Amino acid sequence: MSTLEEQIRKILSEELGSKEASTSASGNKGVFKTVDEAVGAAKKAQEIFVDCSIETRNKVIDAIKDGFAGSLDYIAEEILKETGMGTADAKVLKLENALFNTPGTEDLTSEIQTGDGGLIMYEYAPYGVIGAVTPSTNPVETVIANAIMMLAGGNTVYFSVHPGAKNISRWAVEKVNEFIYDAVKLENLVVTIEKPSIEAAQEMMAHKDIDALVVTGGPGVVHQAMISGKKAIGAGAGNPPAMVDASADVALAARNIVESAAFDNNILCTAEKEVIAVQCVKDDLIRLMQAEGAFLLTAQKDIDALLALTLRENGTPSRQFIGKDATYILDEAKISYTGKPNLIIMETAKDHPFVEKEMLMPIVPVVCAKDFDDMLQIALEAEGGNHHTSSIHSGDLKHINKAAHRMNTSIFVVNGPTFAGTGVGFTGASALTISTPTGEGTTTAKTFTRRRRLNSPQGFSMRVWRD
């Protein structure tokens, strides 16, 4: 630890009336009773952390990675137990992605321009204290990934965790604090409160010491962040279509779509929510999807029964079935089936509620299109202008380019499962917060920093003092 950091800690220790700026004796481990207490602790911690070296930030990130590495199976089981959504195997893969595939300080490369007029440097500075809202669908995954990226940027973080995953999320925040304190003797870089609530989230958003907001959640909470008057980075709704054209490798498309749509029981906002296939490949695609484990509903009465069960009268998906196994949903709908299907599929019209609604269940409608242009238009309508995620299965480069340009989604996957767009399977950097309404797209450490321009018409001259 540098001499400067020791001096800063000493000054703040005297100000706070403790032996050291880190209040390790409190035993709070980053968890406080009130929003104000938590934000206040994070602000005091940020006053220390902002002057720490990149080496210290790297030690913090390494401590998080090393600390959680042996607990992923436990975390996955606890998430499943508390939320009742998804599958443990998928959660382990998501946790591995968050922990080992999230960019850190290496993302913060400075930019330098030189010329006759002097030197300009752009560097990436912290916002300060970030208020981060996390979802129940990826609770600990988001805590881990956001903590790594935000701390890499020199920020501290207040986590407004989802009440539906409060226990495991609070445990994760406590563990992050333990790991960091053991590594660098800093505390409260990451904080939360004992009893999260909607009211507490609103209080956090309005708090004077919260410098930026990052919301991984639905359109309602994203809207609250965007009207807060603070810098807001917001994820939002998605309804990703998977397109299959006449040139596609249909067997590969079927395998990718079923694997990805069934992954964690379809609770990822990136997961394929509907399939639009051109007429000449549609029947083969459905047959091959069945071979991959999908169960096809053919009777209209069964489709109607499933819709009545899973969609509430107000037009929103029933929380009872979000993220549940396909077999559980079929059993509750009293629809007979064979084997152990991992996905429920059926043919529908393009305006069916299963196409238009983001169900977050292993239920995927297949819509028939006349040709490529018709397929693309249906996909655009189904995606609904969310600009979140879409995919295409095609061997025609012109079709791929046109679809990518027209869909204009933050994630566009070609001939693969859409979970690849989140980094699962180590297919690029992790993407746990995908900011579509505010335009940042898939986030990295750089997203959570302020781009600062430094001008020196005479260039920078530096003295090196020696003891």
C-alpha cells in the first residue's frame, strides 16, 4: 500500500474518531439499517478509494474473484432456493461468467493526442458513489459483475438488491466486504441495507450523495432512474426474436435455439422469446427442435389453456410461472406429455400474446413468415423497439447485415445461442447489465466512469522527488 494511501487513511481515521478509516470493529460487513447510513459509509470509503492506486483496485478485484471461486455451487443453489426461478446448472455458468469474464482495470486505457498545439489526454475517472439496482433473475451474478466493473473504475457501490433475492444478495455483499478487507484493509466499498424495498430504492435514487444510477431491471424502475436528475445507466425490457431464413443450417439453429431458450428456464432478458422462420424451413425447424428436447403443443385447446394459466388478466406474466421448469408448467396446465421436455413450443400468429409479451418462461412460439423480408418485419414488430437482443440463423451475408442494421439491438447474435451475447461460454466480456434505454449497450468498467479531458498546451512536465 502506498505512502499516500496510508496518509489518507490516517487523516480520515482522525476525522472519524477511530484507529483507522476502515471501521472493521463495527462488524457491519457493508450491511446497514438505513439507506442514509449505507450511502454515508460508501461515500466515506470512496474518499479513500478514489486516491488508491490501480494496483490496489486490482487487489480488490482479485480478492473478489479468489474469494467467491469455491462457492459457486452453493450460491447457485441458494439463488434457486430463494427465488424459485431457473436451474442450478445454468446459474453456475452465469456466476462463472460474472466472476471470471468481467473486465476490470484493463478496460480503462487512457487516450493521448499530441500535436503542435500541445498534448491532450483522456482518462477515465470515477463518478463517486454508484447506486446499483439488481434483479431477482441474476441477483448475485449482477452484484459480482457490477462490483468488479464499478470498483475497477474507482467508485464505491450501494446495491439496492431485489427483495425477492435479498438473503443471498446480502450474503454476497457481506462476503465482498470480507474479501476486500482481508486483502487491502478497506471497508464499505460495497454496501446495502438489511431490508430492501421499493421505498428504499426510491430513497437511494434521490439521495444527495449518490452520484450515478445503474439499474438492471424492468421499464418502471429504469424510468424512475432516468427522471432522477442523476446520470442514469438503465437496462430494460427485452423480447428477443430468433430469425431463421432459407439459407440457415436448420439443425444447428434448432440446437442453439432450444439450448438458449431453455437456459435457466428463459429468465434471461437476452433469451430467445419467439422464433420467426420462413415457410420453407419452418416444419424442419420444429421437428428438429423437438429432437433437441422441446415439446410441441398442437391442440389449440392446450395452447389456450397454457395462455390462460401463465398470463394474468392485466396482461402481465404470472409470477408463479416465471423461470419455472417446462414440466411444472405443463403439469399445472394439465397438459399430458412424454419424457422430460425443457422447452414448450407451438405455432402461433405474429400477434399472439406469447409473441408480443416477454414471458420469462420456457415457452417459445414459432411464427411462419413468407420470406426473408416478411420474417424481418415480424421480428421488428415482436422486438418492440426495445433494442435489446436479437439473433439470426442464416448463411446469407446480405441477410445477416440487413437484419443487424434494421434490428439495431445492443446484442445481435449470428448462428449461435443468444446467451453467447452475455459472455456465457466465455464468448467475450460478460454482459450482466445491458443498457438499452440509455444507449450504453453491454457495459464494461469504462461505462461506469467519467471521461475526463486534460489539456496541456506546453505538454506535461513532471518532477520526480527522491527521499
